[in-house]
Amino acid sequence: MAKPVLIGCGNMGSVLADAIIKKGICSAGELTVIEKFANPYTKRLAKNGTKVLKSFKKLPAKQDLVILAVKPQDSAEVLAEVARKIDEKTLVISIMAGVTLSVLRDKLSDAQIIRCMPNTPCSIQQGMAVYCGNGKVTDHSYVIAHSILSTMGKAFKVDDEIMIDAATAISGSGPAYLFYLAEALKEGAAELGFSDQQAEILATQTLLGASILLNSSDDDPEELRRKVSSPGGTTLEATKVFDSHNLKSTLIEGFKAAYNRSIELGKQQER
Ligand SMILES: NC(=O)c1ccc[n+]([C@@H]2O[C@H](COP(=O)([O-])OP(=O)(O)OC[C@H]3O[C@@H](n4cnc5c(N)ncnc54)[C@H](OP(=O)(O)O)[C@@H]3O)[C@@H](O)[C@H]2O)c1
């Protein structure tokens, strides 16, 4: 495996750095990190033997593997620097939200490029990463990218970049949808007489338990729901109210709004 260079070591970059080292993709000493200012993550990585650079100046030319984890607004400056350090053998993996393959290709024309959409549970190695490559990515590079991106949870490849926008709407924003449900569970619990602390435990543990059950069960979500919805029972009374307000189609409408917004933001980056 090529020695990776990680550019941007903030929230996401540090998660990737930790996951790559922990899962044995490379050792701490084989990783190079470029980060403008030292932060607690870079200090910890440097202490464990990772080379931490403040700029691209000391980075040797012709890198094999570059991971881009800066904010989209810093992408222009960073891509211009990266372009000087790559050739057609270089694999570049970008996790920058909304920065399309077209923008990346414009600046890094020679490279094999993979655009990835991770989500926040990546920080606890329970994330979802969906990725898509330009025409130059070799099978071998896809294997490398998959092994890197799946260190943070699950990962899969899509062939059409539009599915990155779709993933943004489902798995990217998805944790926020569940937090929204947690808010509703908490507020409902409080209205039914539980203390704030009890409401918090009820909401969190219910979502955690249900997610683990969903993940470990052979049943699909509909079947699992049916199993707790006995005729004439309490759950069915609640879902009847949800259905009368078209809750499911309202949620799907919301997911589609997120999808459209993702496409729009991608186009803005391209301008
Ligand atoms: N957080 C998420 O859950 C999530 C999910 C999906 C995608 N993403 C994507 O992941 C990327 C990183 O997000 P984040 O939350 O980790 O952002 P972040 O915490 O701001 O980390 C980015 C880091 O890059 C550094 N940086 C900026 N310009 C640089 C340069 N020229 N050279 C070296 N380092 C530079 C920043 O330093 P300064 O702070 O000093 O500028 C910062 O420490 C973003 O593009 C975001 O769209 C994040």
C-alpha cells in the first residue's frame, strides 16, 4: 500500500487518520499530514510518529495517495498545491462535500480521483461512506480506496456521480433525521410526565436498541414494525396518526429536498 498524505486534519481528517492507523492500512510513521496550524489531533499524531507538515513545501513531488479533507471553501487553494505533487499514478480521495468530480478533474486532470460522501458516525467507526471515481481509477486503486473508506464503517461504490447527491440526502443528512426523531421522542416523553433526564434516556436507548435490532435481524424494517404492532394495540394507534398525516411521504419529500439541494450546491461549486 502506498504511503498516504492526508490534507486537512480537523474533525473528519483526524477520524480518517486514526481509523487508517488503527485498522492497519499504514503505520503512524507512514502517514504524512498537512495541516495549516497545529491542533490537538496533529499534536497527538505527531507524538505517535506521524509526519505533520504545515505546508506543501516540504512534501516530495509525485505522491501515490492523497486524501483531501479540508473544507470545500479551501479546496481551490489546496487543489492548486496538490496538482504539483501528482501524476497519473496518484490516487486522490476527496471527502469534500459538494466538490464534484468535474471540479476535481479540472484541477487534477492527471490523477485517479475518487469523490466520497461520509457521514458523522464515521467518527465512531459506524459511518457510511459512498464513493464514485473518475474514468482513470484502476481496479487496484478502487480496492485501496475501499479499504481506506471502510475503516470508518461501511462503504460502497456507485457508478453514477448523481448517486453521491442521493447518498448525501440519505446517509449524509440521515443522522440528523434520527436526531430529529430523538427530539420528538424526548419532547413526547416530557409531555407524558417523564423528567428531562428520563426522557433523554428513553429516546437515546430506544433509538440505539432499535438500530442494533434492525442491524442484527433478518427482518426488514416493515416486518420489525409489524411485530410490535399488535391489532388493537398501542403502536398501531400511533402509526395510524402518523399515516393520517402522511408522515412517511412527508419524510420522503424532505429527503428529495436534501437531494435537490445537494445537486444545487455541487453546481455552485462548479461555477
Ligand atoms: N464533518 C462531517 O461530518 C463531514 C461529513 C461529510 C463530509 N465532510 C467533509 O469533510 C471535509 C472536512 O470537514 P471537517 O468537518 O473535518 O472540517 P474541519 O474540521 O474544518 O477540518 C478541515 C481542516 O483543514 C485545515 N486546512 C484548511 N486549509 C488547509 C490547507 N491549505 N492546508 C492544510 N490544512 C488546511 C483546516 O485548518 P483551519 O481550521 O486552520 O482552516 C482544518 O483543520 C469537508 O470538506 C466536509 O465537507 C465532513
